Amino acid sequence: MMLNRSKNGKYHRFDSSQRRIPTLTRKPYVDMQALTRRLRRQVMVGTEHIEMIPAPDNEIWSAEVNGTPVEVLAPSNAVLLDVLRDKVGTLGVKRGCDLGTCGCCTVMIDGQPRLSCLCLAGQVEGAEITTVEGLANGAHLAPIQACFGEYGGSQCGFCTPGFLISAQALLNENDSPTDQEIACAIDGNLCRCTGYQQIIDSIQGAAAIHRGEVEARAPASDPHPDPHPEGPEEPNMPPGHAR
Ligand code: FES
Ligand code: FES
């Protein structure tokens, strides 16, 4: 038996053996309707999420890249840019905007310059693809590459692979382009370092070599070995994982 103080300040006897514990004996109030609504919403969200993003199957993708037949395992919905960089190992193909606006990812597909960030690999299955690695003739730079160096057409170089491919595609069809035709050919390629005039001069210089009016310069030094002869170190890196 003990004294307990009530709210009004008076003391009264309190027998702990007769004490009621209402919170444990009463059922807790649960708003079943609210709970059901919440659960239903979670299930619906979960179901939609699973339906909208099904896991893509891996499939064998084959093409001829820079004159070499390649076969790689890639998701069926993979973008060509990802397959070239992450599976084939042609890291010269650059990811700039990933939106089709900068031209850094340009590659030649069956002789035509195309944006690899806007192209599904499955669409070009079996095609002939040329990346910047495929322009050089063995250890010797292609005229367009040598001229970019000579005329200052490249500074940071990030946009350069795309420019080189667009320019080479033009020169393959027209070895006497006007400045206007060159400007049209490279109007999908953006450069934020070099003035475009140096790039146009580089392409005109390469065109003169193609026409045989100027001799291509001999390489100034022995070529450097390919730093990635086996392709990327992690060949199974997921697409989109740019380095
Ligand atoms: S990365 Fe393809 S256009 Fe920019
Ligand atoms: S050389 Fe740097 S963006 Fe073109």
C-alpha cells in the first residue's frame, strides 16, 4: 500500500495489486482504411516500376570495327557509344553531351558519319564501323590527323575524334571541298577550344594531300604503342560507365 498524488493535488491510497493497466488490455486504435490505402499504393508503385524497366537480355553483337570483325556480349537495348567504349574498347569515341548535340561521339557507319550516342547497337549489327582509331594507316597518322596537329585544329582534343571522322567522311567523297562545304560537314561538331578556322584549314590541308598536291609529312618520331591493346581493363563494365 502506498500514497499516490492525484491531479487535484490530494493524496489517496493506491494498491498496486489492484492497478489497472488500460494500455495493455485495450486494443490499440488502428485506422484500417488508411493502412489499406497505403499498402495498395505501395504495391501499385512497385508493380509499375517492375513493368516499366525490364532487365534487358544480353545478346551477341557483331560488326566490323576498324576492319576487324568483333563479337561482344551486350544488352539488347545498348547504345552504340556504350558498346564501342565499354565492350569493344575503342575509347577514342568520346561521350560529350549524350544528347546528339556535340558530335564528340561521331563514328563512320558504312562510310557515313553518325552519332553513336543516338544509335542503338542493334540497329547497326553487321555494319562497317570506323572510329578514330581506324583512321591511321598502321603506325602512320592519316593526313587529316597530321594536319590537325600541323594547323592547330586541336587543343584539348576532346572534340577532335568527332571532327576527324566527319572530315574524313567528307574527304572520302570530295577531295576538293570549299570552305562552305567543310562548314556544312562539321556543323554538327562543337569545339570550345579551337577557332573553327584552324579546323577548316586542317581539313583543306588534308584535302591537298588527298589530291596529291602536297606530300604527307613523315612522322616526326616513332609511333607510341597503343596503351590499351586489349581494350578496356574491365570488359564487362556496364554500359554508360564512362571513364
Ligand atoms: S555525345 Fe553524341 S552528340 Fe554529344
Ligand atoms: S579542342 Fe577542345 S573542345 Fe575542341
